Amino acid sequence: MKFADKLFLSMTALLTLMFALFGIWMLSSDFSQLLDKEIEQGNDESRMFHFLFEMGYQSTEEYGEEYAINRTLGSITDNVERGGSHVFVTKMDGTYVYGGEYLERMGFVKEIEALTGALNQTTNYGYCIRRIHGGYYMFTAALTDISGGGFCLGTCRELTNIYNNRQNLLSRYRIALVCLLFLGGICIYMLSRYITQPIRRLDKLAGRIADGAYELRSHSNSMDEIGSLARNFNRMADQLVDQMQKKVLEAKQKEDFTAAFAHELKTPLTSIIGYADMLNSMKLSDTECHDAYFYIYSQGKRLESLSHKLLDLVSMDKHPLVFKPISTIALEENLRITMRPVWKQRGIKGKVDLEKATLYGDEELLLSLFYNLLDNAVKAMDKEDVCFILIKGVCREEKYEFKVMDNGRGIPAEEISRITEAFYMVDKSRSRKEGGAGIGMALCQKIIQLHQGVLKIESKLGEGTVIKVSFPMQ
């Protein structure tokens, strides 16, 4: 069952229960008030009849009992019965003095006998309401002792109209309730459909996203819970799409890594196998043997360097690092001494200028970081141009920023985001010629992450590259 149908049925059931209870309470309250009023009026008539009978009888009892009773009843029955009630008088032995014919004709004799039989010296008044032959009647009875003789004075009052009115009101209320529930049901159904419409839209949207339309989003701008649900749904969809894109990118990177790794192994292994086969199957001169041995040795060293870099890349963050204070002056001296012969050999104007400060980190890793960055800058130079490389360090608020700048070939804008991937090379032929394998920038990125630093790369083709590395200062 759909949520809209559940909402419709529950609201309709609640509305029915509320109106039914309210109607029953209202009709019962009105009926009780009318019935109490009729009972009170019947009791007043009974007391008035009792009072008038005793007064009339006492004023005429000197003429005898029979005359006094007949004269008294003749003078007061019309006044008492004017409101629709009927009176009766019986002796204690059950003989009817007045009203017996009416009681027998209406079939009230048994009820009167039961009522009068329940009266005694302590309880000399009582009343009851009985349903007889489809009608409702109120009977009252009172004992009186006149001249030593006991009489029972009673009245009979019909209440059928009150009960009939209640039944009519109930019937009309049922009809009104049915009409109200019909109209209210239509309104509730339309309202439930309207309220659940955003949920149905979200359901369809979720289905379409599940079928592959990942760009779709909810456009609900309401500020209620459904609007909040829609916004959270959009946020969840964005996160899922981002995670999927990351997984796709990771899968592609792993595929590229595997392909690049296999290719990097294939080239030196081919050379090693080829020269080894030549040494084994052909008779070579000393010079040719020397060249073969050299190529086998150089390619073996290349494989060794590649394996060390891969090992560093995989295991670097698995070993705890011990951060120690590092003086930038010491870093500057170390870099200058190490890079001076390289720059001199390549005809590069190089400069190291680090502002005095103290960093916290692993000195060997930081030196490896700058060696790789400077080595990449050297490889990016064209010999026919005037080449320069500058590494500069400055303090900026709570950070220390290094800049490695060169005027080399530069990096295409679309390649910048990928140069930190393992085995990724902008110019593969030139990189291999320079002895690179595309792992240096991946190692740099890992070292920067371990030191909670930030890497930014700015580059233009033909103009050069600026690499910024920021580390927090403690």
C-alpha cells in the first residue's frame, strides 16, 4: 500500500472516530438534559398531586371517605392531567380507586404493582421509566396515610417523544456524518496526494539516478521536512557521484600504473635480455663486450633505482616519522653544495635563497623532496636557451613557503593535475632519455602530505614552471 493511501485511510479513520465520538457525546448530553427535565417535571406533578390530594381530602373527610376521595379527585385531576399525565389512586390492598381502567387498557398494571410493592415505611416515594409496547413511560408512586387508611398516589407520564426525537437526531446525524466523511474523504485524498507528491518525485528521481542519470537532482525549495529531505538527497547523490568518480579515477590510475610499470620494466629488460643473448650466442670483440656489459649494468641500475623508488612510495607512510627541528640555513647549504656541480655541468644559472627559520620534519625526506623538484627543473631545460633555476623560501604568517622556479619548457594546463600520479610523464620520450620513470613527483606529493604541507603548481608552455610548497611552522 502506498504512503498516500495509508495517509488517506488513517486520516479518514481518525476523522470518523472524532466526529462519531463528538456526535454521540453531543446527542447523549442533549438527551440526558431533556430526560432530566421531564423526570423533574414528572416528580413535581407527583408532589403537587400528593399535596392537593391530602389538602382536598382533609377538607372533605367529614362527609365520609368515599365522598372525600371522589370530591378531591374530581377537583384536582383535571389540573394535574392537563400537561398530558395520568393519575391513579390505589388502596394498600391493590384495589384501584381511580385510573384503573386506563392502566389496564395500556397494560401498565404489572409495572404499577412492582413499583408500589417496592415502597415501604422508609421509602414512601419512587419512580421508574419503562418501555412498553414500543413507547416509553415514566411512573411515579407515593404512599400517604389519611384517616388511618393507606393509599398509593401515582402518575403516568409518556416520554416516547423524547426517545423518538433522539432516534431521529441519530438518524439525521448518521446521514450528515456520511456526507461529511464523503466530502472530507475527497479533500483528505487530494491533500494526501498533494503532500506526498514531493516524495513521489524523489522516488522517481532516485529510480532514474539508479538507472544511470547521475546528473539529475531535486529542485525542491520548500523549507519543511520534505525540502530538507530533498536537499539531503541531493547532497547524498553528489557524494555518491564524487565517490564513483574517485573510484573510476582510482581504477584508471591503477590501470595506468600497471601499464606504465610493465612498460618501464619491459624496456630495460629487453635491453638486458638482448645484450645477454648477444654475449651468449655471438663472438664479440672486447669493445662490443664492454658496451654490452655497460648496457646490462646501466639498465640493471635503472631497475634498481625504479624498485627503490616504488618501495619508498608504497612504504613511506607505513613507518612512523620522527619530526625534528630543521634549520632552513642547513637545508640551503646542503642544496647549494649538491646542486652546484649539476648546474655547472648543464650550464644553468641556479640560486638557493631560503629565509632563516626552523621547520619540523624528517630532514632526509625534505632533502629528497627538493632534490626531486630541482632534478625535474633541470630536466625541463633546453640547452640552447639561457637557463635559470631558483629555489626561494619565505615565512608567511604561520607557514613557510618554498618556491622552485625555472624557465624551462613548461607543462600543458591539462597535464598539471596528473603529474603527481605514479609513472605519469608529460613527455615520455624525453623523460626516459633523461633517465626518469615518472615516480619523482608522486614521491614529492607523498612527502608533502606526510609533513601536512600543500603543493601548488603553476606553469605555461614555453615560459617555465613555478612549484609552491607550504609547510606549517610550529
